[in-house]
Amino acid sequence: MKILFLHGWQSIPGGVKPTFLKDHGHTVINPALDDDDFDAAVTTAQAEYDQHQPDVVIGSSRGGAVAMNIDSHDTPLVLLCPAWKKWGTVTKLKPNSTILHSRKDDIVPFEHSEELMANSGMPAPTLMEVGNDHRLADPEPLAQMLEACETHYQMALMFSFYEGLALKGPGSKASTLKALSMLGELPASPRVVDFGCGAGAASIAIAKAIDCQITASDIHKPFLVEVNEHAQRAGLSERIETLLADMADPPIPNASVDLIWSEGAIYNIGFESGLKRWRRLLRPGGLIAVTELTWLTDHPPQPAVEFWEAEYPAISNVDANLKKMQSAGFEIIDHFTLPTEDWHNFYGPVEQRIASYREQHAENEVARAILDMQQTEVDLWKKHGDSYGYVFYLGRAV
């Protein structure tokens, strides 16, 4: 992993934190930043970013403010007690960011990071309380800094794996339209939000089928670029807008949406949690249609149990999920299981991508581990796919 480390005020390159990262096998770019001229520090950091194209940017204290003020595109930020209120003009975080801060910090108040979170509409896990002082140089905060970087790096590799694939999960136009037809009568020109939209396959299908306005939302910006390209080619740009946001806490007003849609994505925040979080967005009588990984038998085979208990321990059966919908404030309209063809539509291209991605990242140990897990998932479905599947759950807010 290649890390751009931006040090704090009156600090120098080669300190405890960048040395810790190097000792754990990572490449660290650690430029000297001008202490007296913030704009000059930003210029230096931008030049280093442009030259090295790091996988993660870490900014410590004043360096956190520097990190926020460079154009880092979609590169994740890990900010350590960021001094954003004292330096720079940026007052919001981009979605793929993490803050580590000590509540005992006597230089940059912890409340400043809480304010930054509020400005950005970021979910609570984005801010991690750690350490006993401003330096964050003890073993625990150092380990959490490393873990945050590695998590972001793994997610970036996973996202890049799916870039360009038409489907980011099992599904089909036919299943999308079947679910849409089962919802019954919709309001005139309904407002629709598609969470975890991926490349926009469902949004495109819905926009073609009904007169509506769709907000296609995802946390990965390149996916939204794909959505816009597909919408333009389909002549649907006026009906589909994109929103870069975390589905756990989207910047969407309460009671403003007629239909919430989400295929193969709600598991990221948990089925029940997602339903409860999204319920507030719906107008009275608003509708929801989501797919959720579900046990299709009372006695799934042990290999499937072991895999999904590790990867998605919240997996439940249909009856349990229907009860969760009701407890979240929804009347059940209907449900159905996605057909086998929807899995073939997804896993066929995935297996082709595994082969090409493995060639591209032959020397990358993290990428190889991700690909091995992907192949394990595909192989499991080939053997035991009749024991689990995606189920479309359709409901109405009550």
C-alpha cells in the first residue's frame, strides 16, 4: 500500500507514525510541509499526490487540514485530530474518510471533529475515539491508524474490481420490473431513491418503465459516473440524478420520497437497520423495495453456514425478515426470490473479472486475498446456491 503522510505543524518527516507504517511494510511518501505558509504546504502536498497517486492519504493535525484542501479525487482520507478550523477553507469531509481523535486532546478539541462530522452528514463510525493525547503515537492509536488505512485500501480494491461490471450484485431487468409491478399504483411522477445503485441497472429499468424522478445514490463516485453515462445513452438524463452519499445517513429530507429502491446493497448497513433508517425518508404511505440475502431452507448445508456466518452473520430466513419489516414500520405487500438466472447474470462476468484482475494484480497480496474470497463465494453458490438467495421484499410505510 502506498500512503501519502502529511505531518502536523512543527513536525518533520520521519516521525513515529510514518515510521510505524513503513515498519509494517507499506510505502510512505512523507514530504516536508511549509510551517509558515499553509497554501505552500497544500501546493507541496498536491504535487506529491499527483506524482505518486497514493492509495491512502493520512493527515495529522495541520496535515489533516492540508489533506482536506488538496484534490485527492476518490482516494480515502485518514485524518488524525484534523485542525480544519484553524487552517484551510474546506469544512466538509468526502464520504470515504475516517477521523481518529482523542477526547483528551488539549490542542485540537474533540468537538471540532464532531462538528466536522455534522457538517458532512457522516455516519458515526467515521469518527473513532482513540488515544489519550493529541499525538496519537501510542500503540493503540497507531494500530487503529494502520487498520483504518488497510480497511480503506481493501475497499478501494474491491470497488475497482466491480468498476465496469454492468451488475454489482445478482439481479436482472426482469426481476426489477416484476417487483415494480407488484407494488401497485404509484403517485403521479413519484420521487424514487435507489440506494447502492451501482452502475444504475435498476434505476435505468425503472426510469424507462414509469414517469418518475430518480436519485441514484452510491458511496463510490466511479459507479455514479457509470450511471450518468448509461442514463445519457438511454436518453434518461432528465429523469435520473446521482448522489454521492453514505446510505446509512443520506442527505435527503424526511418525508420527501415516494419509493425507496435498493438491490443487493442494504446488507452494508444491515437489513433491519436500513429499513429503520430509510423509513423516515418516505412520505405517508411511501413504498420500499429491497433485496436481501436470505436463507431459503431451515437446514442449510454446513459450508454455506460457515461462510455466511463469517461474511454476513445477520442473514435470516424469510419469516424473520418479514417480521423485521413490520417492526421497522412497514406493511408487507409481497416478496419473491430472485431466479437462478439472476445469479448467473452476475457471477458469469465476475468470474471473467477474477481472471483478468488476478493478472493485473499478480504481485498484490491484498488483491489476491480478495480474489480468492470472490472465487470461494462463486464456488459456494455453484454447490449450495439452492440453500440461500436474494429475496425481494416489498412494503408500504404505515
